[in-house]
Amino acid sequence: MPRSAWIFPALAVLLFAVSEISGVTFTPTASGLVIAAVLLVILFGTVFAAVHHAEVIAERIGEPFGTLLLTLAVTIIEVALIATIMLGDKAVPALARDTVFAVVMIVCNGLVGICILSGGLRYREQEFRPAGVNIYLSVLIVFATITLVMPNYTLTTPGPLYSELQLGFVSVVTIILYAVFLYTQTILHRDYFIVGEGADGGEGHTSNRMLALSVALLLISLLAVVLLSKKFSLVVVAGIALVGAPEALAGVLLALLVLLPERVAAISAARHNDLQKSINLALGSSLATIGLTIPAVAVAAYIMDKPLELGLSAQKMILLGMTFLLSMLTFGTGRTNILFGMIHIVVFAVYIFMVFVP
């Protein structure tokens, strides 16, 4: 086990305790910037530590359960970060929408594009199971439509908002559909999501002692990230206000933070000619983000009596529709090449540009 896998969780818990006792702030002063930099380094290290322990456990339990565990760990981190910022002293009702949309665009365009491009440059063409990808895309299209598009066209409430009854209904059906997807992925049609010999579970050689240690440290790492998420939210809000950046940038930064370990794992898998695992990580994180984050944030918003804006602007809906259409064409044949990767990267570049120049 690398030292960073236990040092960063310990530092995160220590930093939280010290900051709570001393009452440090993250104001844009010299000392505040130093503390903010230390917080970001420790938070990034703790996120990577959590993912490392999830991967150790994943090696033991096999695919596709390993990828699912990694996705769920990252989703817990994401929910904590979104909820703490959105439900803070200053209401940020559009943060959940911006973050979910950022995750979809980063994953389905940026991450997918880099994986296909890097794998294509090394192997020219790579294969995957279209049946599994079609399931991912079908569920993702439904999730994105009912959570990010439909709120703009309901009559009960004006604007990009659901009523409480509508939001409750959408949250319930989203969880039900995600549960059926998990049943399909892990039990009913496991072979749809596996290429080669990855179908055999328990193929890893992790000892029982190391497994138990990784389980404990994974829980500590996730707890530490949840504890520091409030501190991180203060840094994000202060930083955006300091530079005068658009508010949508907060969602992009959160998405980049929580997806960083998955991006590293997905790109590494593509470079080792395992594009199926890259797709499982990429599209699985998008499904978990909408299927679990939106209901969790909806419950928190209801309890705290905070508004929750979900509907996208017309410009972003066009980007979302183009992304899904392009994804269906990219994954329609079971083989990819560098051109598909470059197209996805261009769409991602357009998205990032539109964040700053809408």
C-alpha cells in the first residue's frame, strides 16, 4: 500500500479538526490563500486515496462489481460537495444542475474522446460490447431528459423548476430505473459489460488483511472528504467571486475534482487496450451522477427548504442533444478509431468555451 493511501486521509481528518478548533477562514488574503492551497492538496490526495482503496477492493470482487464500487465511491464524494455548497449560507440553486451537466459533458465528450483518441493512437482500433453501451446510453438519455430538460416545459411551476410533487416523483422513478440498471449490469446481463477474461470475479490476489484495511481506509477517506467539503465550498465560492468568473464554473470545478481519479483510471484502461472498462467507468459515472445525486440533493433541498433549479438553457440543451446523438454514432458499431475521439474532444472544447463566452 502506498504511503499516500493512508497519509492523506489522516491529514484530512487532522485538518478538519484543526480548522474547526481554530476557526480558520479562507478569505482572499495571503494566509487564507496558503490555507486554501493546503486544503486543495489534501482534498485531492484524499480523493485519490479513496479511489485507490476502492480499486483494491474492486480487484478482489471482480468485474463489473469493481467498477460499480469505484463509481459509487466517487458519487458519494460528489453528493457531499454539491450539497454543502448548494445548501450553504448563500443559496446556489443551479449548482446541482450545472454540476450534473458538467459531469455528462466531461465524461461523454472529454473523457470518452481522450480514451478513444489515446487508445486509437496506440492500437488503431479498439473493440467493446455495443449491447452494454446501448444500455448505458438508453438509461442516460432518459435520466438527462427528465431531470435537465423536462423542468423547462412543465406547467405546474414556471421556469426551470419542478414542483415538490414533480421532483419527488422524478426522484423515485430515477432511483427505481437506476436499481433496475444495476440488476441488469451485475446479475442479469453481466456479459454485456465485459470483454475478455474480466468476467471472472475474485481474480485478484489481495489478502484478507489488506482487503479489511482498504475497506476501513475507504470509509475514513470518504468521511474525510465529506467533512472537508464545506471548507472546499468556501474556497470555490471565494475564488469565483475573486476572479469574477461565471457561476457555472463552480459546477465544472466540482465535476473535474470528483471525476479526476476516474479519468486517470479510464485513460489508463484505454491505453492498456481495455476500452470496455473505460466506457464502464465513464458512462457509469454519468448514470450514478444523475441517478443518485439528483434524488439525494432533492431530499436535502426539501429538508432545508432551498430552491433547486434543474432545467438547462436552450444552448445547453442543444449541446446535450448533440452529445447523445454523437455517442450513439460513436458506439454503434463496437469499434472505434481516432476520428471519433477527436470529434468528442471538439464538442467538449465548445462546451468549455461556452462556459466563459455564453
